[in-house]
Amino acid sequence: MAKEITIYDIANQLQISPATVSRALNNHPAINEKTKVLVNAKAEELGYRSNKFASNLRKQSTSTIGVIVPRLNSYIMSTVLAGMEKIANEEGFNLIISQSLESQKKEIANAQTMFNSRVDGLLVSVAFDTDSFEHFQPFLKKKIPLIFFDRILENNNCPSIVIDNTKAGYEATNHLIQQGRSNILHITGNLQRNVYADRLKGYQQALLENEIPFQKEFLWETALNLEAGKEVAQRIKAMPNRPDALFIASDLCAVACISALKEMGIDVPNDISVVGFNNDPVAQVIAPKLTTIHYPAKEMGEIAVKSMINHLKGTMNLDKTNAITLRSELIVRESSRIIEHSA
């Protein structure tokens, strides 16, 4: 490898002191403009790179926030990250982003990497199978702030940013009931995760309020991906007592299911009404367009990074923050069959 150029090399070439070079490169007001231009031109010519790592070690800060997400190829997570990037860029912070690929083992490795990279704070949405907080303990011991968002770990005394998934699940199910549906199948993800457990609570609450019995056989845990949507349709086709409505906790899964149902000759919404979750762009591409829950993903990302930076700057105390709950919204489209009542 070629030798790394230092400020001493620039100083030697220009016959000035290393201190003057350092100040010129850092735009110090004590250095005149002519010298600054000369130093910066020579630095560019020689291929000088500032050693931010060493500088950050001296300052005890890296201006870097770590982010661990389950998947990068998810509409929700990519939108959350867009919100995070926006605020981080505005505030002069960098993000190190990694994905757990829905594996606690990979999440543990990611957390270790973030810790060793000396991030100033860590933002996490946990994997499908994460059942331990242990790999985050080193951050707390070092007093490195930690915020969970979307998928959170309960009872860890760390702040979290979520939507009211119970309320959203209730609204989705209640909407289907208002359309005259009563045989409602709920397709969910790993119920170990707060988001799916809470949506199930909302589903059950709506059934209870409308005096519809909860049937365990009408609760299916899946991976909530495209393949799961096709499999759900196949299982429905084989059922002697088919549901008249589906509440699916993911738009991607819901869209795949609708497409497969249509291929089988099952009409949506006349035979089966469908409500999804997240307001993914695919919800408006499928025919009929998908009724869904709008998830404020960009806002979640912005608030997560803003809260972290404010804490790092001392203008907000995360130790006194428990949970920030954002508003979701039911968006009614054709897939859930709006019943028009004549006057």
C-alpha cells in the first residue's frame, strides 16, 4: 500500500510548520486566506486524507450513529432510513447501517461491530427471533444511548418509538366488521414481536366488542413475505369453511395473497375482503387497490435520529423518555368492499 500522506509531508513541501498546516486545513481564523488556499491545494495534490478516526478519539465523539434494521429491502425500513438520513445530514452526523436479516445471531454480530466502531448512539429495530437484551448491555454500561423503534424489546428501560399497533389492529378489524364481515382470518408474523402481538390484541378486541367469537384456527403465523401470501391463498382454497375477510399484517403479503386468490377464481372483495398494513406503494398497484394502515415510517426515522442527536447535544434526556407513540391511519380502498347504504 502507498504511504499515507501526513500534515508533516505537506509542511515539508511548503516549508511551513505542521501546526500551520493543521490550522489551515481546519479553516482556522488565525491563518490568512492565501496560506489556506496554498495548503489545501498542496494537500489535494499529494492525496492527503484527514484522519477523522484519530481526531474523533481525541474528542471522544465520532459524530456517528449506528442503525440496525431487520431488512434493508423492506418498504417500511427503507422509508425509516430515508427519514434518518435526512436529519443526520442536516445535523452533521453520519449513519452506519446494518441489517440483521431477521437473525438474532447476525444482530449480535452487528451490535458488536457498532460497539467497536465507537458509535455515539445506537438505533435498533430487532429481528424476528431476538429474545435477549444481553448483546445491548455493553452500550448501557458505557452509557452509549440506545433507542428501539418499530420492533422493540419490552422492559429494558430504553426509550422506544412505535405506533399504537393495538389501535391500528382494532381499526382494521372493526372496518371489516362494519362491512358486514364476521369470519375474519388474521395473518400475522412472529407473535414474539411487539408489533404483531399488539395487532393481534386489536383484532381480538374488535371481535369481542362485536360479539364475534375468536377462533384460534383463524390466526395464522407466517413470514409475511410474498411466498407466505401465495401459501395463504392455497390454504384458503382448501378450507371447507372459508373466511369472508382477511386482516394481513403486511401489504406485501396481502398483495401476493390477492393476486393468488384471483388466479384461483376467488373474487376480492366480493368473496373475501382484504385489509393490509403499512401503506406500501404496492397497495395501489394491485387491483382492487388495497385497504391498509398508513405507517408514518419517515416521521419515525426523523424522530429517532433527532431524539438521539438532541440527547447527545444535551438538549434532551433520553433517560427520562419512555415511549414515543406516532399516529397511524386506516386508508380505505376497494379491497375491503365499501357497502353503500341507500338513503
